[in-house]
Amino acid sequence: MILLLYLFHWLGTTVTYEVINPQTHKVEQATASVNSLMSGDGIRFMLTSMVRNFTNFGPVGIILAVMIGVGLAEQAVLMNALIKKIVIVTPRKAVTWILVTLGVLSSVASDAAYLVLIPLDAGAFLSLGRHPLAGLTAAFSGVAGVFGVNFLIVPIDGILTEITNDAIHLLNPPYSIALTANFYFAVVSSLVLIAVCTVLTDRFVEPRLGQYRGELPAEAPRIYPWMKRKD
């Protein structure tokens, strides 16, 4: 990125675009030029804004807090206990449905679900003797593919509502939409996408991966007698 900025700055690249003046609410022309980070001012900017740029990134705080909790849970064997509990109480044929649904609900935790739930689902599939990559893809489809909808009001709803209201107020200042304006659509979309992700995982993804021949957890045959180790 630094090299590209230097190249565009050397070429004198500029971009002209239209913006809305927040005070007059009129469309105006604005021109932006590329600034090089390899200059004295650019290097000074990188060094002085590095910490602020890192700490102001929204998901960082959530991810750091969640990863501290996940690390503690892993060392205290709570993560393994959670996986075993999910596997024991869930019918084997319904595991994919449950894990994809958990992926949809996990968007309540914003971006932290990517770091927590995806490896957790891979571990749950491994505990069942199924291919962990299938569990990983099922979780990823639930977390990422269905991230924009949920059965609950999630942080992204607040963000989208505020963006929409800002746009509405340019034309009709007294009018605003509520935080729940998209709720019913989100619920129906969640149900449809959960079914789609589950069917794709069970019918297409996992069969193409083949039978898992890797190492199984040492306690698997004891907890699940129907499993056989491939030692």
C-alpha cells in the first residue's frame, strides 16, 4: 500500500467526486489527491497515528476481550466440555442444523464469532467422527453467509438503521425508521438460509471431502461407543 501510494502520488493522481454538504444539503464537487507515506510527513503520520488507528477499529476491543475468555476457557477445559455437551444432547443427524443455527445467532457477538464459533464447530464434528472441515465450512456459512440476518436485534441492525435514517433525513427530516423495521424479514431469511447452508453441507460439501481418516479424540470411543478408532 505504501508503494502504491508513492506511485500514485508521483503520477499526480487526483479523483473528483460528488459529495453532499452536511450543512447546506447540496451536492458539491470535491477533489482528492494521493498523499505519499514515504515522505517526512507521511512517516510522521504513520508513527503518530499507529496506536490510534489500531484502537479505533471497532472489532478489536470485542475480539481481544473474547479471546481472553476463550483462552481461559480452553485452559480450564471448559471448551472441551461445551463441545461434548453439544454433541451428547444433539441427535447426530441434527448436528449440522444446530451448529449452523448457532452461527446465525452468534452475530450478536459481532465479528468475534469468526474466531470463536468456527473452530468450535470443527471440534464438534471431529468429536462425532465426521470431517472437521465440514464442520468448519458449516460454521463459516452460518457466521458469514447469514451474518446480516438473525432471530434477534444485533449490532449490525443499529448500524444499518442509523445509515438509513441519515439518508432519509436529507429528504424528509421528521421521518425515521425503527430499529425493528427489518425484523420479520430477518427472521424469515434466517430460516431459509439455515436450511440452505445445512443441505449444502450435508449433501454436497461433506460427501466431497470423503470419510475422515485423521486422528480422533482419545476419549471418543469411551464417550461414544459407536465410534471406532482408526489406529
